[in-house]
Amino acid sequence: MIGSGIIKDIRARSPHYWSDWTEEALKGRQALTRITAASIYIFFASAVPAIAFGQQLKKYTKDDMGIVHTLAATGITGCMQALIGGQPLLIVGVAEPIVIIYHFLYEYADTHNIPFVPWSGWVCVWASIFLVLLALGNAANFIEKFTRFSGEIFGLAIAILFLQQSIKGLVEEFTEYDAVSGAWSTLNGVFGLLLAFIYISSSRALGGARKWKVGNSAIRAMLADYGPAIMIVVVSALSFSLKGNGDVPQRMKVKAPVDSYWLKHGVYVADDMAKIETADILAAMVPGLVISVLFYFDHSVSSMLSQQHEFNVKKPSAYHYDLLLISAMTIICGMLGLPPVNGVLPQAPLHTRSLCSKIKRKGAKDAESLEHKPEQASLVCHETRISNLVQSVLCLICMLVGDKFLNNVPTSVIWAFFTFMSLESLPGNQLFDRINIIASDKKRRKQFLNTHHALYLESVQFSKIVQFTLIQVVLLLGIWAITVWTGLIGISFPLLIMALVPFRLYVLPRYFTETELNDLDSSEVEELPAGIHNPALAGNGKTGSFAAEDSDSDSAQSVLDDGTEGYRTMGFKKTLTEDEIKKRFSKLEKASNNSL
């Protein structure tokens, strides 16, 4: 039945609407503390990428759109999602794929002398129409067909594009600096590289602060959660240490809100849209279709990941209704001259995670990480609309006062943030993990089994793992090449990502068994504890399996590296035997008794 999914979602979610506002807020201090912390955390997780994408969009559209637009779009639509959205845990914002698409749109509009902003408004109108049709057709029922196989390729493609933009931006620090002296341009580039290196390395280090032994858990958690934002402030302050030219390094140029073209003229975009010729309006249908396909799977997958059962979310989902709402957001953004938004990763699941508290079981010790801990089953998620609304309002405030501090941020730090996002998207991507395993030394492959590892490493033959991975790599490189090197045809990359779904459903089963595909393309990360559990692997037989035979051909230097420590005061390590351990502690016990 047409629209049955939307009706079902409204009936399921409407009884919970008021409890989304009041239930968690009235639970007491612990819940309020968690909601407040989540609001601040997700604000930084949303605002920093929005600023980075705004800088990228400003470059791509030659100032027709920029940071004000991305922050405004994120804030306005975030408020809509919090106030009338079906799933309040879902975070919406401007994502990298839409920035890439808008780059293609600008090139097309510029080539054909079409006013970019009003024409992009028509693109959003068409995208909204297609999204309405998808929502009414209950298309969200089929999003489960978008499996890990497609998601890993999409995620790694975005990571490569992040890294590519970062490298391109840092290289241009040497050439696009407006200076009389070429020496200052070179210094701007070199100093920019130094600042970028400091930002990336320190942000990555702070990201692992939860595992540190220094400091208490609250400080470590704060550094891990807010590290990237903290380091933007720190590195920006450090950039003022260079004396001699106040324009080095090159910094962001964000206009004050009162001078913003969008705040003055954004309300007139709808009027300008009426001046677009009919042929150009019809031409906007093609990118509109592309955006609708992108939002269909990206938005639905983001929503799905924000309410995984591991988070212990109790209230029902609203995939169909939220898809309808994103169509409304798309047309509103288009008519206001803003880039459209959709559910964003990793912000959506990070928001849910930040709202989770752990109920301690009797006798359980405190743990900062839920990974491989039995306490994971004792989570409670504070499902509320408050945190989403607060972070959205903060994004709007950032838009209004952002020029006060953003103009002090070096552009090289923004490009470094793209590298940071690229590197942060790699952990958990099994395609990247398998590439790493395949590229490893055969003599060392068994070391991957000495820690918690994926089930498929023991259940699937290594040759099949290689075949599956190579197929993904070839498809990944093909999509990346089409996106980067084919000009305006590159705008079709969301269609190529969507084409991976039938490829997975109908082509891969011809080359892999159902069991192999279930393990290699599992919706959940199935892991085994450390050690070898498959008898075929433990025997080191010639089974064509994952583990290669051990070799005693390691060089003496490798052996010494493992058995020594220190540099100037080198010492050799010695592992005590069981008898030696007993003797040592027996002596300690006797000495302790004698002292009494």
C-alpha cells in the first residue's frame, strides 16, 4: 500500500513524542549529566566537519557557498529533526558526497552560464520529488540489501577523497598564497605542512587517550572526545608564533554575519529560481535523481546505525517517515540557497553512543571501553530530543559568531582535518583490514590470530578472502577513477555505489558459497577470542587456509629486536620459568614472615 510505511511510523512514534522530551530529563542527575555531555560532544562532532566542508565548498563554488551555508543548513535541519523527526537520535548535516556533487553542479552551471544558487535550488526540488516517491513507495524496506560489501567500498572511497582533498589543499598552500615575495609563499606552505603534521599526530594521539594510564578517567575521556576540536584551538594559537609577516600562515576568511550574502539575499533564492529557463529546470532533474539515490541509502544507513541493537534502543524506528522528512529538508535548503543535508556518519551512531550509560553489574569493575566486555549488555540509552536540539542551536550560534574565531584558524589545519577524518574512518572497515592482512608477510600472518579477530579469518579459506577483497578493491578503484577523472560524469558516483547492491545479490553468489558470503559480508562484526579455534589451522596443514606455516628464517636482528630493550643502556629480556617464579616469590614470602 502506498505510504503504509509512513503511516505505520507515525503511529509507532507519536505515543513517544512527549516522553522524548520529558522522560529522560526527569530521571535525575545522571541522565541530565549524560544528556548535557552528549549535546556538547555531538555539537563539536557536527560543527567541525561542517566548517571543513564549508571551506571546501567555498573553494569549489568560488564563494557562492561556504561555511555560513553549511552551518546554517546543519543548524536549521537539525532543529527540524529534533522537533518533528521520527528518530531524534539521527544527526543530519552536510556530508562530503554532497560537497562533491555540488562541485560538479557548479562546473556545469558555470560552463552553461546558469546562475548556480537558484539552479541548485531546482536540483533540490527534483531530489525532493524523487525522495517523496521513494518514501511513499516504502523503499526503506529494502535498505537492508545495502550490506557491508557496499558500505565498505563507499566508506573507503570517501576516505580516499578526504585524503585527496587534504593533499590538494596542502599543496596549494605553496601556490595560492597572495604574497609579493615567492619566499613567503614557500614559507607559508612549509609552515602549513608543519601545522598540519602537528594537528594530525596530536589529534590521533588524543583519540586514544582512553587507553592511557596517565590521568583520571574523566580527563582521558574529555581528551579523547574533544581532542580534534581542542587541537584546532591549540594549533591555531601556535600558528601566531611565526613572526615577520602577519599573513603567514594563510588563514580562513569568514565574513561577519551582517556581511553575509546569504543572510541578506538567501530569502530571495526562490524568486531567482523563477527566472531559470525551462530547459535548465529539466536538466536539473538528472543531478536531482543522483542526490535522491545518495540520500536514500546514506540517510537510511545512518539512521539504521544510530539505533543498532547494541545500543539497547527501546523506542521504534521511523525510516519511512524520516525519508519523507529529508525530502522536506531538501526542498527547504534548496529554496533558501543552502546545500541539502542527510543523515551523517559517524555523527549519528556517535550521538547514540554518547547518550548511553552503563549499569554496573554486581561485582563488575569500572571499564572505560565496552569492547569485548560483558557489561555491554547492561547499557541504557537516554533516548531524547534535547541533545539534538541543543547541538543544532549551538551550530546556528556558531554561524552567527563564527567569524570571531574562525578567521584565526590556518587553512592548513582545515586541510589536515580532512586527513584526520580519512584516517579515523579506516578502523572497523573490514576491507581495509583485509588489505592489510593480504599485504602482510606470510610468516607473520598468524599474529593476526593472537588477538581478538574476525570469524572469517578462520572460517573462510585465505584464497577466497583474497578473491573477495580484490573484487572490492577493483570496484573501489573504478568508482574513484570515474569520480575523479571523468569530468561531469563523476556526478554519477552515488548511482555506482547503489549498483553494488545487485552486484552483491546476483553476481557474488556465483563465485562464493552462502556460508562464505555470510561470514565475509556479515551485518554484525563476529569475532573470536585470541588464539586458533579451527583445527585445520592449528595443524598447519596444506589446507589453502588463512594461516601460513611458521618459518624459522627470521634474521638475528629481528630476534634481537624482540629480546632487547633500550638504546644507550641496552638490556636483554629474560622470561622467567615457572620454577624460577615460584622460587622468587617463595623467597619474598619467607622474608616477609621473618620481618614479622
